[in-house]
Amino acid sequence: MQAEKRYTFTVDDNIRFLRELTECPELELFDHPYMAMWRRLHDRFGVRVQLNLFWTDGAFDLRGVTDRLRPAFREVSGWLRLSFHARQEFPAHPYRSAPAEVLYDDCAAVHREILRFAGEDSLASTTTLHYCTCTAQGVDALRQAGVRGLLGLFGSAGEPRLSYQITETEAGELRKGIPLWKDGMLYANIPAVLNRLPLGEIPERVGALTALPSVSLMIHEQYFYPDYAAYQPDFEEKITMALHILKDAGFRPSFLEEWLPM
């Protein structure tokens, strides 16, 4: 019997939608256009989406997020979840050589606020660390903070890239769409970041991934907004196209934590 094909969809660098919902108390969760988009995509494709959060955008941090939307987050936690990503967007590679306690504290702080404003059911036990780099002690710190799975960027055989403390041999298996369980942590590869792909390249790039047993796709929040310097007006169209390809190929939407061994 052929194993069921499955995919994950995650979004990095999230914080703006939370700030705007907090600043506009008249808005419900899906009144915000970014969140309305995710509900449309879920209704159409059944996508389960995980939003990985920054602690701060420099002027606002998660301690300020309203808790009035907690019931709404809880209601949709079956398909929408939140997790830690990093303290903030800059500098690049913030955890590549950071002490383990820094990574633990940042992760625990984000988790604590998610529990406050969205509830336990909304907190994912997996994430993608900002730039996917940290020390071996950093991986241990994430595990101690409750993280059990990490999505990473491992490039290709021709242009390899290593994330976390994974070896090139292990990365080769991850590129085949085969998750790795190692030392109490599940690892999986992200072979396509949609904001890096022109719309016209998505059918070929995502179509090629349907030969794999599992696929993880990702995009970044900021490209959704018209006032962002690198705004992508086809943001939703890119996601729609990618999800359509996976659905037609028989892939089932899931969270990475559903791939964890029992």
C-alpha cells in the first residue's frame, strides 16, 4: 500500500498582523486582510498553516498583543497554529553562535505570550528558526523549551546548504522528502520558499516536488503588504497555485507535529 503523501505550509517573520489587530479593537481575527486570506485558502484547500512569530518589530512586542481574540484562535487551532521564530528580524543569523540560554529565553518568551493571547491549542511544538542556524547547544535549548520539530533549508545536491547541526549525509535524505528523527528532534526540509519564486516558475518547481513523499512550503508575512518595499501583489496567487498543484497530486495538508513519532 502506498504511503499517504502530505505537506506542511509555514509562514515566517509574522508579527505585523498581530500588531494591527491589537491597534484596531473593532476588528475580529478574520477581518484583517492577511488572516482573511488564510481562511479563504483553508476553505478552498484545507490547508493547515503555521505562523512563526517574531517577538518584536522594534516598536511593538508580543506582550502588547490583545487577548480578546483568544477564543477565535482557539476555534481555528485545528488548522491555524503559532510558534516561535526569532526575537526580531535583524541581525541575520541571530542564533548561529548565540549562547543556548539566549535562544531558550527568546523561545520561551514567545511561547508564553502565545499561550496568553491564543491558548494552548494554538501553540505548535515545531518551528523554523530564523535563518535555520544555531549551535548544538541551541538545538538542546529549543528542545528544553518544548520544540520537537525543526523545518530547515538544505538546498539541493548541486547547491547544498546545511541547517542546524545536520550533516550533509543526513541532508541528502531530507532533500528526498524523508524526515529525520534525531536525538529527540524531528527535522524536515523546505525545498521551496514561495516569495523567492516568480509566479511563472511555481508550476515547474512545485510540480517537481510532487514526486517526493512529503513536501514543506514556506513564505514570509511581509511580502503580503502593499507598503512593504518588496511587496508581491501575487502573494495569494502564488500560494493558491502551489496548493492547487499539491492537492491535484494527492497531497494531504498537515502540521509538522503530525509527523512526529508516537
